[in-house]
Amino acid sequence: MPDLEEPGNAASDPEDRRKHLDFIQAIVTRMSAASSGAKGWLLPVVAATFGYAITKHANSVALLGTGAVVLFAFLDANYLRQEKAYRRLYKAVATGTNSVQAFTLDPSHSLASPDDRAPEGWPAWMPEWIDRLVPGPSVWASWSIGPFYGVLLVAGILLTCLVG
């Protein structure tokens, strides 16, 4: 049995690797469920605020609904960024190409070097604090973020401008 305390020691036992993959898959599943939950909570909020704004001609309420779209989009984009990072870790553990420490759940261990940026992050010329706080362009352009929240955001902006 491998010494799991030794740094950089990837699980050599197939059963350990399988269990490690199960742990990572559970995290990916939770992230996916949280993303769906964010969309599920946003739709009634947007329907209520936009509907009220239309019937009462209150552009401030439409602006509130638009703010909710931005807030939920940021939350969902962060879920997607984390999900992609854990999928990258899953792939690294499954292939065994990188020396990923046994049972680690830190997705940064799947990068080639600690100084590398994640592929779903910002380009290298952007400040590092932006890369840590704001999901990168590939996350925002994803089919589950861009079209869904983009349509609601445009509708909210139009509603805010036209109602009143």
C-alpha cells in the first residue's frame, strides 16, 4: 500500500484511484446541481420583477431584476469555472499523466506548474487578482452561461429603458 502522506504520491492502487475519482465526480455533480439551482431560482425572480415592472411602469423594479440577472450570472459562472477545474483534476487523476497527490481535491494540482493559469481563466497579461475573482471569457461564452443570461440581461436592459 502506498504511503499517502508522502507529497506528490499519486495513488498507484487502482481501487484508491477509483475512490479518488468518485470523490472528484461527487464535487462535479454538486457544482452542476448548484448551477441548475441558480437558474431555477433566477427564473421566478426575473418573472416577478419584470412582470411587476411592466404592469406598474416601474423601471426601478426592472433594474432590480436586471441586477438579479447579473448576480446570478456571476454566481453560475463561478460554479461553472469550479466545475471545469474539477473536471481537469478528474482527467489528470484518471490518465495518471500528472503527478497528482493521492486523494487531493485541490484542482490546481492538475496544472503543469503552480504558476500556470487555468485554461478557463484570463490571458496572462491580465492581473492575477482578476483571474482569481472573475471567471474568464471561455466561461462567460459557454452555452450554459452566455445565451441564457445574455437574453435575460438584454431583456432587462430593454425593459429598464422602455418602461417608465
